[in-house]
Amino acid sequence: MLNNRNSLVIAMLFLLLFIPACIQPKQEEQKRDLWQDLNIEFLKEPKTLELTIKEKKEVLAKLSSIKEELKGIENTEFRKLNAAFADFLEKKIEVFESKDAYFLFKTLPEQDFNKLLASDCNKLLRLKHLALELEELLDQAKKINLMLKSSEKFSAEQTRFELDEQGLALAKKKAQAALLFGKLCSFNAAVRELLSSISIENACESLDMLQDKISDANKLVRSAKEILEEAAALDIATKEISESYGNIRTAFNELERFYRDLNSACNQAEEK
């Protein structure tokens, strides 16, 4: 009787050990099948994909189903990586398939922001949101790559999930550069408006108006300097910004000199 009980206990222990071994291959099979219907290399490229509305819906639906399937996988580390990657692809599609991204990467001439400066500053200024979203996307990519590098378990997944941080960084930098030129565009428009608003009919009676204009010009000089410093911090070519800063600085100095000379002449006239 004792032998029968021992045999039963051994059999139960064997089953307990054997069942997880059966489940594990099934989970491994799930892992291999998760991404089989998607061209991951195409989706993760740091550029606009130009998906049709139908293609976009299909990809997003597949990503949603992948995240749902992941809930049934016990391997927490694997689940986190795959979920993070699915979240990245969803965010990537949202950001790179937007109108602003299409404008920046397709419509805007390569490295030639000046062609738009005279036509529409706002098109460049509204890229502020895109620059922030690209920065967020880059942060997600860095976290995923760090997960891959920090675990030996993911060494086999490195090629599949590794993301192009450099490409995303360049995309973010282009958005930041376009935004800076948008600020420069607005700055130049403000300078033109300021200069065209200076009209002197009776010189001595215009001193107060000139003093106000000098104050406005001083604010523009500070704005130009901030744009120049921001460009330098981002390592963005500053030739056009430097030239604009130099022009307004020169105009400001001339305006101040004209005000001093006029004020002195008017005071001398009053003394006589």
C-alpha cells in the first residue's frame, strides 16, 4: 500500500513538472508568431511611411491585437519589451503620418528653410508640437534599446527590435531647426514692422515716439540673441540667424545714435 502511495506521489510530481514544460513551448510559439504579419523593418524606419488610410487601420489593429495577446504570456520581461515596442510603433505612426511631419519631411525643401520665410512663418512655428513628439519618440526608442542591451535574454531579439536612435535624433533636429527658422521669420517680420512704423514729421515732437521704438527694438535684439543661443545649443547652422541678429543690432545702434543726436539738437534749440 505504501509503495502504491509513493508511486502516486511520484506520478503527481512528474505531472506537475511536465505540464509547465508543455506550456512553455506553446508560449515560445506564441512569441514567434506575434509579429509574423507585420513588416517590422519597414514600420520602424525613422521616416514617413505614407500609409493609406486602410493600411494604417490594419497596422494599428494588428498592434492592438498583439498587445492583447501579450496579456496571456507569463514571461514578464518579454511582455514588457514587446508591449513597449508595440507602443513605440503606434506612436511612430501617429507622429510620422501627421500633416506636420509630411510638411517637414516631404514638402519643405531639404535644408532650405529660407524659401518659406517670406511666405508663411506659421507653417514653421507650428512644428513646435512635432519637435516635442519626436523627442518623446526618441526617448521611447532609447528605453527599448536599453532593455535589449541590459538583458542576455533579448540578445536574439536585438536585430528585430533595435531602433535607429540616430535617425530619430536627426528627425528631431530637423524639426527644431525648422522651428528656429520660424522664430527667425517672425522676428524679421517684427523688425520690418518696427522700421516701417517710424515716421518723423516734426523731429523734436517725435522724441517720445522714438524712445518707445528704441525700447521695442531692444526687445527684438534680445529675442534675436535668444534664437542665436538656442541654435548654437542645438548645433544648428547659424549663418542666417547671425546675419539677422547683426542687422537688427546695427539698426538698433543707428536708431539710438539718431535719438541722441536729435535729443541734443532739440535741447540746444530750446536753450536758444
